[in-house]
Amino acid sequence: MKLVVVTRNPRGIASRFLVRGSVPVEAVLLDESPGPSFGRRVRKLRRVGVSAVPVGLVLRRAYASAQGELPHLDELGVRVVRVQKLAGADARAVLAGADIGVSLDSSLIPEETFSVPEHGIVNVHHGAVPAYRGGPPLFWELADGVQTVGFTIHRIDAGIDTGPVLARGELKIERRSTLRKTLAATLPVLHERSLEALEQVLLDGVLEGERQERRGRARTTPRLRDYLRVRRALRHYDQRP
């Protein structure tokens, strides 16, 4: 089975997947687009408020740090194809040679692209669906005070984390005294467990999946009040590294 990985992060979970080496990868499609359009950013700001901007920057750094030192995709001996947009002909050309795609920390993939591989594209989502569609992972579980964080392996469709489910799992959140320490203690384990489930799905070759119940709105960047609430909730935890 020819597999193409789609990601926007050259030193993230896609690198972790390639290092594991359990499933051969034909190529990596690296999305280097500048991100959402100006119009989409404005609409999001209207929905979540301007306080989400600095929170998003802080969280981006915290999540990057929590993943640890991972090799750059260019160092892993797999063909890396850089594209400026996932809706473009270049991206579709790479996926046209694949039996299946795997989305690992990718931006939204449009239908004209995710429908190209014979078996579509499978996404690794860190969050239990339908309650925790969207992201960021772990943050909203902490905000809600739950004790576990889930992961979902699903086929991509036109919604946000709404496609048929191929595998699920969960693990305990290792709470620490700060959000950064909590992420560092939990996120790498979450990534490893979800990749184990992904590999099993790919090796079994069962790609139909269980239809999701479509309810609830996808989570998005927290507002400042959400971020401060999580910080306060973690302060009483011990100072373990």
C-alpha cells in the first residue's frame, strides 16, 4: 500500500511516525502555506475575540516545546514535497500516486484533495469525538476538568473531525503545576498511543469506519479567560518536572 503523509509541521508528530518506521511511507506532503485567509482570520476573531490572539501564540510555543527534540523531515530519508496550498495541483499530483493519505498535524484538507487517493485520507485527531472535535488537544479537557484525553483515528470528510471512526483510545492526563509541564508530561505519550492505533489500522487495512454522531461545535483557540482558568486550576499540583 502506497502511503503519503500530509503535515504542516516539519518537526512534529509526522517525524515521530517516520522514526517509528512500522509502516512504509512513499512521500511526505509538507504544507508551507501561510495559513488561513485574511477573511477567515477576521471571522474567527469576531467569534472568539481578540484575546485569542496572544493566547494562540503562547499555546503554539508550549505545544512545540512539549513535543521534544524531533528530527526534521528532511533528515529522515523520505521524499518531502513542499506545497504552498493543499488545494493546488501540486498537492493533488503527489496524492494521485498514493493508495491512502495520512494527516498528521495538518491544516484543513479540501475535498478536491482528500478524495484523490483511492482510500482517501485518514486523520489522527487528538481528542475524543464528538465532544472534542477541533482543538487545541488537552487544553479543552483541562478546561472542562476531565481526567483523560482521547484520540480518534478517522477518515477525513468535509467537516472538522467528523468522518467515520476507525479507532479510538484514551489515557490519563498527567497534570502538573503549569500548562507547559502538563503538556510535556502528557502530549508525547498521547502521540505515541495514537500512532500505535494508526499503525494497526493501516496494517489491518479496515478503512470503512463507524459513522459519527454529528453534534456540537468544533473547539477552537481559547479566549484569555479560558487560558487563565486552566492556569489557576493547575497551580495546586506539585512541582514534578
